[in-house]
Amino acid sequence: MNTRERVRMLVDAPAFQRVIIAVILVNAFTLGCETSATLMAGYGWLLHAIDRIALAVFTIEIAARLYAHGWRFFRDPWNCFDAVIVGVSLLPTTGTFGVLRALRVLRVLRLISAVPNMRRVVGALLTAVPGMASIAALLVLILYVGSVIATKLFSEVAPEYFGDLGDSLFTLFQVMTGEAWSEVARSVMEAEPLAWIFFIGYIAVTTFTVLNLFIAVAVSAMESQVSKEREDRHDSATTVQDLLGEVRGLRAELRELRAEAGSAPTARS
């Protein structure tokens, strides 16, 4: 076993991954502590030291994985994600690059690639993006149509909410999220008592229907992801069983050949 294979076994070991997860969590905690002026005044030197140690660990880890897997390292999108996160952390944080210091907290996102369940969730969400894009387009269309109608109906009675198309777009987006929609509706209903028909219909279409479609698409993508992983595990198990069956068959044939070879001299004698 050469050095590269040993390094590959090390970086792929579950214990090594658990150590990296622990370092990520500790680094996330220290980055949060750095936002406290009191803690920085008393323990700033310690927090900076832990931050540098964590960055050194991440850099060594990426270098070891790159050495162990070679160019295959970049075939995995999660490896590229980790490399970019660590690369941003290595940029200078002084002078014109001082704003990049705040981006160090992006290292916490490495938990996504380190924890399999998080990778599964993100992978499912990325798979659901095309379906979500279609639903988003439908939502934008409904929002635009509703804003035009609301502007024409309520611009005179509630100009602060529906004075023009821009105000109506913002107000109806707020109503769609459920934030203080009753206040908007009641202020309009003081002049237009039947305005509740518009607001209830709009909320029923957007909040209770279209937005729930996003959840449905995400759940469907999660189910597809889990089913695919189960099929992959089943295929792997089937392949292993087939290989074991072939090995058993070869052993049986070898025993038969040995038995025939042993009985051949006896038959000649």
C-alpha cells in the first residue's frame, strides 16, 4: 500500500469526518463569540488562535483529500464547495479585502457537505429547482395580475397601500406572507366593504395553494432522493451477493477438480 492509498483511507474514514465536524462546530462557536465586544476584550487572543487553528485544519484536510484523490477530487461538487469555502477563508482580511473577514462564517456551511443527511436535503432541493421555477413564475403572474386589479380598485381609497403598481406589488407580497394582512384589508374595507372578497380570494390562491405547491415539490424531490439512494444500496447489495455466488461456484468447481485429480492416480493403479 503506497502513501496515497494510506492518505485516502485516512480522509475517507468515518472517524476523520467526525473530527472535521467537531472542528467546524467549534469554529462556528468561536466566530459567534467574536461578535461580542465583552468576549473579544477578555478572550480575543484565544478566539483568534482557535480560528487560525481551525483554518489550518481545514486547509490541511483539503490538501490531503486533493492528494489522495488527485483530479477526481474535483468531480465531486461537494469537494469543490469545500475548496471554495476554505479558499475564501485564506484570502487576506486587511486593507481593501477587510470585508472578506465576515465571510469566514461561511465555513459553517461545510456542515452541509460533512453531514450526509444535510447533503441529502440540499441535493433534493437542487433537484426540485426546475419545478419550483415553474411555480415561482406562476406566483409572479398571479401577483402581477392581483396588483393591477388592486391598483384599479383601491388606489383612491388606500393610496398608501395601492397608490401605484409598485405599491400594490409590495402590499400584495406582504399580504401573501400573512404579515399584517388584516390591517391592510380592514383599512380598505372601511371605504369598500366588499373588499374582503378580493383579499380572501387572493390569499386562498397564493398562500393556501401556490405556496403549498413549493412544499409539495420539495417533499416529492426528497422522496425521489431517498428512493434513489435505497435503489443504489439495493443494487450494491445485489452486486455483492452475485459476486459471492460466483465465488462459491468457483470454489465448488475447484473442489471438484481437486477431487478428480486425486482420484485419477487411484483409477490408473
